[in-house]
Amino acid sequence: MIVTVPNIAYFRERLLLFLGRFNPGGSPQTAFSEPWRDPHIRFFTQRTLRALFEHNGFCLDLLDGDGFNLFNDLPILRKLFGSSRMTKASRLLAHFQHLRPSLLSSKLVLVASTEK
């Protein structure tokens, strides 16, 4: 089984929560204006996603992150870095995403099987 879910512990979500602007990660049309209508009703961190699958008898083959793009999440950095330095920095930051997926990945990726 291959699963991807939004990561509620992503740094951008933490920052928005700190600022009082929680974005459930669903529809861009309703996430900020009408969050009560947002389709996402379950929120996951690495720990809770792992627990869900292990509790249901799955063996985890991979639990990693994806979707880290600091320059999209903090647009002011695009202006400061410029495009050539931004490309080099993006490659370096992608490496850190796999070291700290809980903080630096907007999505969690899980690969699990039922065989032990």
C-alpha cells in the first residue's frame, strides 16, 4: 500500500497556527475563509500515521516526506536569493527534508505491506 497525507506538523502549518490562521490543508477556496467547510477531517503527523498502520497490522517499509519548497512557502526568499542561487539552495534543502520530514515535508509518504 502506498499512502500520502498532508503533514499537519509541517513548519508552514505550525507558523500559520502560531499566527492564528490555521489552514487544514484542504480546498484553497475554503481553507482560510470557511475552514469549517474544509473536506479534511483527519490530521496526521509521522507518529500518528505510523501508529494507525501498525495498529492495523501493517509492516512499514517506508515513512518519509515530500513537498518541501521553502521558496514557495516563504515567497520573500525568492526575491532575496534570485533564481540561480535558489536552484542550488533547493537541492540542498531537499536533502534536509529527508532528515527531518516531520518538520520539512508538506506531505507524508508511507509504503506498507501486510507481510511480515
